[in-house]
Amino acid sequence: MKTTYAPFDVAEYLDNDAEYLTATLEDANPQEGTEDDSPAMSPCIQGCHHPAMNYEAAPDFFQKVRLNPAPAAQALTLLILCASRLSEILGMRWDEIDIAAATWTLPPERQKKTGVAHIIPLSREALKILEEITKFRTQSEYVFPGRSWRKPISGQPLRDLMPPGATLHGWRSTFRDWAGDEAGVPREIAEGALAHLIGNPVERSYRRRTALERRRVVMEEWSAFLLTKQDIGIV
């Protein structure tokens, strides 16, 4: 039987290639987004490289986005839960996901800054989202395909969901502040969760494990925090 595929959209193919490049550059260059004009009213940290939402405001925002069934909203919730870079979420592939092990493995070629594979422990909430997405899985290798299944979703719909004064990359700062100020996570574990290299080359040559299970505990705690309603007094 002859297989029929959707028409190949050349324009979108090029657009999504440019979008993925833009996301990668945003991850490397701290210039995404703008600061809110009313810092006293904003739930976002001002004056930082990537304007970021205060972690006290994160649960309310996260839960509102979680109720949105759109693919862009699902992608944003995973970005927040995994403290991931935009380019990582856009390029997320099914063969990187191990449901049984509850891990998402980013290969070295997807880790432009370090060139080292990064294993992200998936919280129960992240697995629940992936389960929801699986029900509508297409022939695409991407977890979040664009209009053409050959390419990933654009990052713009995710940006459109963000409040004024906050950026997508800023969620990594929000997570880091929560980990350090609220949860008391040790520095090396918090930095490891962000796929940051820790210590000098000599230290890293001796430290070869990635504290995966300790990071798993942290990501579950982060998920639980995001799912907790809080009176944050944001107008």
C-alpha cells in the first residue's frame, strides 16, 4: 500500500530552520525580551540579563498554562518543569525520551555550550504531560512538530504565552533562585540540573557521575512547588 504524506511546505521548512537557529542564539545570547515598564507591579526580576519571573509568582502562572491544552502550552510547561533551554524543547525528539527510566537525554551535539550529553530526570508531572502528548503523536520525530511534521514547532507561540517583562530563558534563573533561596539545593546539584559545567577541568576529571538521582529529587520538589497554590499578592 502506498503511503501518503502531507505536502511538503518549503516556506515553513525554512521558517522553522530560522526559528530553531534563533532559539539557539537566544540561549547563548542574553538579549531575549524586554523589561517591564512597571517593576513595582511586575512579578519579574528586573535588571538581569534574561528578565525572569520571581519564583513566588511561578506556581500561579504555571498552573494557568498547565490548563491550556495547546501544544505550545504543553511545550512551555515542560520547559519550566525541566528548567530547559528553548532550543532544547523545540528540538525535543521521541528517541531522546525514556519513559520507563523517566529520563530525557540530550546528546552531545545538542549541548552546544558543553558538548557533553545531559540527562534530565523527568518528574511525574512531566511524564504526565508526555503521556497526554503521546495520544496525539504523529509520524514526526519531534515531540512538538510544526505544521510540517519534518520540523519542530516555532518558539513564537511559547513567547506569546509569557507575561510582559519575563522571558523563556529566564525560567532557568527562576528555577536557580528557587533552588538556592527556597529549597536549599546544594550548588553543584542546582548547577548540574541546568547542565552547567562545575569546577575546573581537574575537578571534573575526577567527578564523572552526574548525581542523577539527587537531581531527580530536586525536579520532583520543583514540580511540587509549581503545583502548589500560593497567595503571592501580584496585581
